[in-house]
Amino acid sequence: MSGVHRRVLTRRQLGTGAVALLAGGPARAESLEADAVSNHSPLRGVVWSWTTAEQIAELRAGESLFSRVTNKDGERGYLHQVLQQKTGLAAELLRSKRFDKGRFGWWNPWATCDGFRGERWGDRLLRIELRTDGWLAVVRSSEPKPKVLDLDNREVSETRLSTQPERLAGAYFVHDALLGGERDWCDPSVGGWATGYREVYLGDELRVGRWSYDSPQLRDRLTAAANALEALGNAADERPTPMCKWQQEVAHCWEDGGRPMTPLETFRRGLAFSSPEYNATPENLRRLAALLRSRVL
């Protein structure tokens, strides 16, 4: 059964001249180039979110796309802790009741398919297209105030946000407070937080144009990503990169935008997490490819 849900939007709701939603189609076969995300221009039009068969059943039964305040362990996520310390209108809006319920995801499906440090979110995939007139706040744990971008990665002034607060769809979160030195990344006293990560949080369903949980487009996307990861794994160096160095290399790729990238750098830039599950060893890359293939329904 295919589930595709659309909102009927007027031209006024979409904005002048906007006539379609962003396609967010599959990446080019055996290439991860389209999935590379620089923190200097991070926003896209499609978010991919892993969930459980139980939640898919709830959605099929008519449950709201954003129906949970916390995860199964009663936690809201580190983003919400960070927001309590941030200044500015965007942070104030994200702390409001309007964003209590939401869903985390990422700009591609493969970079979160194996969870994060043992935490798993399910083996069913949601594809969520944002309305083209939406905005996201860029929240960094290292910076005191979020900035707001439109989906073309143009900055939105706080004055404009104050006149159109309803256009804020959620947040693009970067946990980077520990960037800047090998000691910070490798010091065991800081535990898991020494691993940088990124995520997208959507909290207003009115900012969603369309979402689906089973479609040919979704299955093609998983297959294309699996092919690309397998090809990279077949060409990768058999020697694993030590985790401290790996985390630093990933973080640098996230921040280093604009220059041509090697296939391995492209992979790093597409990642949401610099955790061990995604260290680019041949074994890991082939395992991720097999995991994606196992989830093509």
C-alpha cells in the first residue's frame, strides 16, 4: 500500500510565483555528490526520517505526522536543551508550544539508517517535502543565537521573521561546541558529546507540503544510495581511520564548502553523525548498503 499525503495550497500560501514543491529525487547512480551538505548552505526541500512499523500503522490510521513530544524513553533530544540557552526570536519561537510535537530527520536516508551510538529509530522510512515558502532556524550549540534561512539558503532577517513567524518550519541543528582541537574530541571525560552531529527538526505540520511512507520514488532512493555506498566500499582503503582522526575529518568536511571533493570527502559531507557506525571502512560501507537494501519494501 502506498501512502502519499498532500496539502492543497493556494498561490498565496505558497508565495508569489511558487507553483510546485521541491522534487528531492534520487541521487545520481553510484554517486553521493547530491547528498553532500555544507553547513554554509545546509537547507534542502526534502527530509528523510526513519520510524517504526508501529508508527507507520498509526499514520495509516490517520494519526498526525507530528504526534510525539518525546521519544520512547521520554526524552526530547539535545536540541531542546540547547534552545533553552539561546537568544533571539527564532529560539523563542522554537521553545513555544507550537513546536512541542515534531520529528527529527536528515537530508538523505543513508546517513541515519544505522542510528547513532546504539540508538535506533526504526526500519521504515518517511519522505517529507517542505513547502517552498518555509524557513528553518540554524541552531549551533557553539553560537548564542540562531539565524534563519529560506530553502534557497538566503538569510531571513529577524524583522521579517517577526512579521511572518508562521513560516518557520523547525530547525537545522549542528552540535559543534566541541570543535576546535584534538584534545576536545579525544578526551574520554566528555563521552559521547565529543561526537559531532547534525539533524533536522520539523515541528509545524502546516509547513509540510507532502509526505509519504511507501512509494516507488522512496524505494528508488534507497536502492540508489545502496549502490553508491557499495561502490565506495569496493574502492575504499582497507585500513580503518582512527576514530579521533575520523571525527575531525568529518567535522572539517562539514565546514569546508565550495572546493571539489574526493568521493570519500563527499561521503563525509553527507553524514549526519561522525560516530563509529559511519566510519568509512569497506566493511562499514558495505554493511550500510546491505542495511538499506533490506529496507526496500
